[in-house]
Amino acid sequence: MSERKQKAHIEFTLNGEPCEVAFAPHKTLLEVLREDLNLTGTKHGCELGECGTCAVLVDGRAVLSCLMLGLDAEGRRVETVEGMATAEGLHPLQETFADTGAAQCGYCTPGFMLVAKELLAHKPNPSRAEIKEALSGNLCRCTGYIKIYEAVELAAARLRGEDATLPAESIYGHK
């Protein structure tokens, strides 16, 4: 069998840009992003759909890329953590995750940020309970989650145009 017949060829929009890629048809979207497109911001985690580390946005919805075949991205819009920043700068979620210390080792952070981005696109002023629910499929082994929730709350306020700053007690870990 020729090399051409062994590869799947798809076209889709990746981080706002047209993309064409050839890959082995059995690969997951996670593998295509990391191995074929060299976008390593999306992380390997459990590869069972249980940790949320590999979350990306597909047509604006959070998807676990370890459970989606690369072939299923044909004609879709895929956004990875690499697509969050713009020419104007970092996305507010990226800023607030840094500002609040929400990322410890950072391995799970891209998945959290993309799931939070979907939440804030649909619910600009989520309650703490709604943030917890939205992020409940994402696991972090380093933090106690409070700083992650604070980062999402702060980003939501900034996205709403509020002059939101981090409360002093949060900086020192007191709540």
C-alpha cells in the first residue's frame, strides 16, 4: 500500500487559520495536534477521558481530544491553548491564571483555560458553583482549585469590562 493511501487528509480551521494535515487515520485529535502539527500545549493525560488535560475547543465547545478521532475534525473549528493569545496580548484567562497563581506545574492549565473559555462565552457572569460545575471534568494534582476558580472569576470580570483586580487576601492565600 502506498504512503498516500495510508494517510488520512483533512482540512479544518485551527486557531483561526486554515489547516491541512495528513496523518494515520487511527490517530486521535490529541495525537494529530501534538505529533503531526507540533502543538504541544494540549497535554497527554489519562487518555481515557477522565482528567480533562487534553481539552480543546471544537466549534466553540470543550472536547476531550483524546476521545475524538482526528478524522472527526474535518471541516470543524479547533482551538488549542496556542490560539488563545492574540496580537493584542494574552487572553484574560491566561493573564489571570498567572496573576492568581492558579497554575502550579502548569500541566493541566491549558485544559482548564479552554473549558473556562467555553463557560465564559456562554455565561459571562458565572457563580462560583457554576464555575466548579463547568471545571469538574478537569483534574489538577497540584492545587486546591480555589486559585483556579478565582482566576476564572477575575477573567470573567475583566471580559465584562470591569476594572477587576485581585483581592489582596487572595495573593497571600487567605480567603
